[in-house]
Amino acid sequence: MDILRFIAAGSVDDGKSTLIGRLLYDSKSVLMDQIAAVTKPAVKSQSVSVEEEINFAFLTDGLRAEREQGITIDVAYKYFSTSKRKFIIADTPGHFEYTRNMVTGASNSDLAIILIDATKGMNEQTKRHSIISSILHISHLVICINKMDLVDYSEKVFKNIVNDCKRFASRLNIKNIRFIPISALLGDNVVEKSFRIQWYSGRSLLEHLEEVYVEPVHCLDSRFPVQWIINSHNGGPDNYKGYAGKIISGIFKKGNKIIISNSRGINGNSFKYSAIKTIEMFGREVEEAFAPMSVVMHLCDDLSIHRGDLIVKKSGKESLPVVNNKFDAVVCWMDTKHLREGNEYMLQHNSRILECRIENLIHKIDVNTLDELKNPNQIGLNDICRARIKTAAPLTYDPYQKNKANGNFILVDKESNTTAGAGMIC
């Protein structure tokens, strides 16, 4: 059974947490004690409905500060499954100051759900989340027009918002968009089709999530960043030497010919060739392994390999990654300290960390108009820009659009050692 990772985003009070809570409740994916914990203290009577009795948002808003303030602050992950598919949900904040957390949740998502309040229509934060979904190359976007019960389930209101969204999305790199009218509070078109929205002939949200096709990561070019070297000096048996890490894309099999890229890259003078002798998983040998499995690889040759080196399958069907110390990237800025040309940071790409410098700020994206503001002086919190970055040594990467797992990175402030930005290599 495959897994669909998706994110729920949108503006403040659009009903993201309520939608996820309703999805979990109606799909019978919450336990009785969880339901009891979020039941409102109301007088029990036959006139009290489920919607009045249960606060669905509390099923995902787990932090005390979130419940006290009635907002989502951090990314909340929930897991559930149906007979057709397993799901990992990231419920992300809607407030502007927590946009950086939305980027975190979206970076590993296959699909994005963006909620729009039917009584308000699109706003700046809705546009910002749509742009981020486009930049992160999320393949599928579902626009849920929520709170349809507050507009008397009006088809006209729904169509007007859909037309606004289509005009804006026409300038974004999003191929598959689906529009669904819902009421997260009352459950209309969340799990079951709504009898109150007869004019809508499409599938419910859950039906769409169960059927949408997402290409699995093991279908991509094979990439294995080395995280740890295990040898006899670490307490293992004599002559034991293995390379531990997580396969981030593709499939590796026993006997595969491979190339190992180090700091000078697979196109330099120091690239290395070998073949996979054995693959070990949980102490047992396996014939093959694929993303996102964590394994130990044993090679046929005793080579000098270090943490951060990339093992790539050598095959005519697979393309090789790019090796360079200078590249363009789209950066979502997450720090209160401004990003400026010449600033230096630590760049983490998979298991490799090295110094880098911002060579040039090419443009900043206006989230309302999508215009590219050329040569900005600085980039502030939650801004999105394109920048040219130079690293202290060559990096082995794939363009993000081709391979997300090997095309993303984070920038770390050298003084505070905190995340300053997230980037996608162009």
C-alpha cells in the first residue's frame, strides 16, 4: 500500500485544523479517548450535534499555546489509512509570521490542500501558499472552498472563487488543480459526498486523495548520501566496512555498478568506481533496497569514502547529477535578520555541511502580482527570492524540479546555528 504525503495550508481561520480533524473523525481514524479529550463541555441533550460537541481543530492543534490562542503555530503531523492508501498529513500555520513552518511541511509533500473561506475569497496568504506550492513543485493542488454552509451552498459564490483562483494559478507552475466545495465543520464533501451540494458532481476530498496518482520516489535516479562509515575500528567484526545512510531516491541492487562522488565531484579527477557487494538492512542481507529505506552498503573495493559523499548507480538509463560550486536557487527566507549579498552561511545538503556565500540576489517575488523585483537590496522574513550561491567546495546535486530529495538545502546562520532559509536548486 503506497503513502500519500499532503499538506493543509491557507489563511488564518480558513478551517485547516477543523478540516483535518473532520477527515480523521469521519474516516474513523481517532480513538475514543482522543475524542473525549477534545469534546466541549456542553450540556448533553438530543439537540446537541456532533459539530457542537466536538472541537475538531483540537485533534491537530496539539500545543497548549495553540489551543489557548485558537491558532496553529507549529506543523502538526497526523497519520491515518483507508483500505486504498496510507496518509501523512501536515497541518501548517496560516499566520504570516509562521509561513516558514508551512515551507517545512510542504517540502516533503506530494499534494497540497489550500483552503479558502467562501465568505472572504482569496487573500495574500492564500496566494503566498500557492506560490510556495508551485516553487516546491508539488504535483497536485486541491483548492477546498470551505464554509460553504455560511453562503447557503451557493454555486455562484463557488464559481466566482474558482475563476479568481484559475486566473492567479495560470501564472504558476502547477499542472493539476482540483476545486472542491466543502464544509469542514459539517462534513460536506470531506469524506462522503454532500447531499446539500447537488450541483457539484465531483468526488469528495477523501475520494480524490485515495485516487490521485503520485510517482513514487523509487522511480527516480538512484541517490544514496553516505551518513556514516562503519568499520572494524567501530567495534564491528574484522574487515567489516559498510556505508550507512538513507536512500533518498531510486533503487539499488546487489551487484549494481556505482560511482562515488566526493568533494571534487564525479566529473573531476577523484571520482571513484565500484560495485555493490551486499546491502544490509536491520542486520540482515537483502537483494535490493529503495527509497526511503535506511541501509548499510558494502562495496567490492576498499575506497576512501567520507560522510557527505554521494553514491550514484552507474546505468545507461539513469542520469548523473550536476557537480558545481556555484548555482542559482529559489530561497524562502525564514530569519528576522535580512538576507543580503555577500552574507555567509553554512549550507546543509543531505548529510553534507559546508560554507557558502550569497553571490547575487537576482530578484524577489511579489506574492500579490507575481512580478520579479530585480536586484533587491535585501530579503526579509518570509520573502521568496532567487539567488546565486557559491559553496566552498563543489556540490553534487540534481535540479529540484528533477529530484526534490537531492535538490533541496537549508541555510544555517553561522552565529546562532539556527535555520535561516530553505532553498531549491534551479
